[in-house]
Amino acid sequence: MSRVYNFSAGPAVLPEEVLKEAAEEMLDYKGTGMSVMEMSHRSKAYETIIKEAEADLRELMKIPDNYRVLFLQGGASQQFAMIPMNLMKNKVADYIVTGQWAKKAYQEACLYGKANKIASSEDKTFSYIPDCSDLPVSEDADYVYICENNTIYGTKFKELPNTKGKTLVADVSSCFLSEPVDVTKYGVIYGGVQKNIGPAGVVIVIIREDLITEDVLPGTPTMLKYKTHADADSLYNTPPAYGIYICGKVFKWLKKMGGLSVIKERNEKKAKLLYDYLDESKLFKGTVEKKDRSLMNVPFVTGSDELDAKFVKEAKAAGFENLKGHRTVGGMRASIYNAMPLEGVEALVAFMKKFEEENL
Ligand SMILES: *Cc1c(COP(=O)(O)O)cnc(C)c1O
């Protein structure tokens, strides 16, 4: 068996320790004689799994008691609709469009009410985060929406927007648990877990209790109401049970590593290694404004499509997988999520240096 260094943007690398543990428990989970995949979601064993997952996540993110944690399905994309359906009481919401995911969320919200694009960085192919300190926030906006880390373009909000008192809703799919956060600054934090936490199929929604009401847009399906899932502790119907079990293991792994402050330091060290090299390289260069650089997704180019393709091909042959940039931007992108070890980034930079020498 040999494992590659997997730089995929998602589904993405998971901690090897977690995968090994899951493999050991595959046929017989803790003496139950069955896999977690085969287990009733109403069983005692599963109740412990989901309760512990929530408790560990709460501890890691220091989630206050007036926030609920929901484990849902439908991917991050389903939240693009659930958010307006549940929160657009005045049928008005403000969107900051910093990439394709924010744009999709904005377009979806337009189906349900008046969605205002109050800032955008589309003029420069989403290569920066606009100044959000004094935006024209709508007086009757039900919330202000951001995508906090832009997976495709590699930018991140280093400072949250000034929402002028309005509820902040954030898609954190690609920066979930990458650093400490102050949950109280948000009304809703949500993300698909397949970027930085677990297998595809689970989306985690952290939502302030007062935002969970029966007062939703008419016609909102039962399954798309936050209240349905909050009232049932995420067990209204069969949850993505195996996925939640793996997420729980990743939470324990993060706790064992020392929690989110330690993870942040580790992520900064990894990202610095790559960005420092990009800044000094004569062949490769980063594509986004330095001040807005993501710790998780690092896009870069050579300036030649031919050389980019050659690099991706030779990198793959050397055991560095999924370095091709998103189909809409080209070039390369290295996603260096929590589970990417420092050695993976060191090896990548060494490989890039060698490629530079050979091709300059
Ligand atoms: C991947 C991604 C999405 C889409 O996730 P799905 O689970 O495939 O719907 C949304 N937002 C961000 C920031 C992402 O990285």
C-alpha cells in the first residue's frame, strides 16, 4: 500500500490515524458485532457517537449554549436555499460575492426574495476580498451573507464584514476548524464537511437559537426547516450516520493535536512555506492579493498553460495528486487542509524547486 500526497480541494485528505481507526472498527464497532454503517441510528451505540461528536465540536469551537449544532445532508449547496427559506422574514438579504460559491448562494437567494449584491470582487476574477468596513447594508436585511474562505480562488476574509448589526451568515466549508473562531459574531456558520472534516454527505450548521423558528417562507418543505432538525437533535430522519461517525473521529484527532490554536499555527507554518516559495520563485507565482491569502487553498500559475499542464502531469507521476486548478481558473491549486502533513508541503515545495530549475 502506498498513499499519495493528496492536494484535492474536496473531497480531500483525511488524517491517516482516523482512517486506520475506522478500518479497525469496520467489521465490529466496539463489540457490537456490526459496522457503524449497519447500525440503527436509534441505537444506544449510535446515540453515543452523535452526542460525543457534537460535544467535541462544541468544545473545539467553544460554541455557546444558545447555539444549536445540526448535522444535515444535501451538501453546502442545499444551504444556499435553506438559508433564505428559513431566515428571509423580510424577504431581503445582502450578499458579498467573493467567488463562485458566494455567487451561487446569491443566485439561489434571488429565487426567494430580494437579494442584494452589496460587494463583489468579480471585476478581478475574485482575486481579493473587498473592503467590507462600511458597506451599504440594507436597513431591512434579514442577514448579511459571506463565503469566508473561497475554495476556488484561494482568498479568505481576515476580518469579518461590518454588518451594521445585521445577522452574519457564513459558509465556512473550506476553512472549518482550521483556526479558532468567535462563534458569537455569527448567526449561522455552516459548511460541507468534505473539505476539512470528513466524508462527503454531511453538512454541519451552527445556528443561534433565536433564528430557529416556525416562521419560514410559505411552502418550505419539512425537511428544509432548521426547526425540524433542531427539535429532533438531528435525528428527524436517518442522518448521514457513517459520515457523522468519521467527523466525530476527526474532532477527537483535532482535540488530541491540541485544539484549534495549535492547528492554526500548524496551518500557518504550512502555508508560509508554500507562499514564501511562490514569492521568491521565478517560474511560479500566486494569483491572489497577499493580504487576502487563504491558509487552505493556494492557487498558483507559471504563466504558460503548457508548462502548467506539464507540471501537473509530472507532479502526479511523483505522487502529488490533484494539483490541477479549478476548471474555471486553470493553473494549479494546492489545498493544504488540516490533515495535510507539513512533510507533504515540504515535499511539494522541493518538487516545485526542482521543476523550476529544469524548466526555467
Ligand atoms: C465545496 C464548496 C461548496 C459546495 O459544497 P457541496 O457540498 O458540494 O454542495 C460550497 N461552498 C464552499 C465554500 C465550498 O468549498
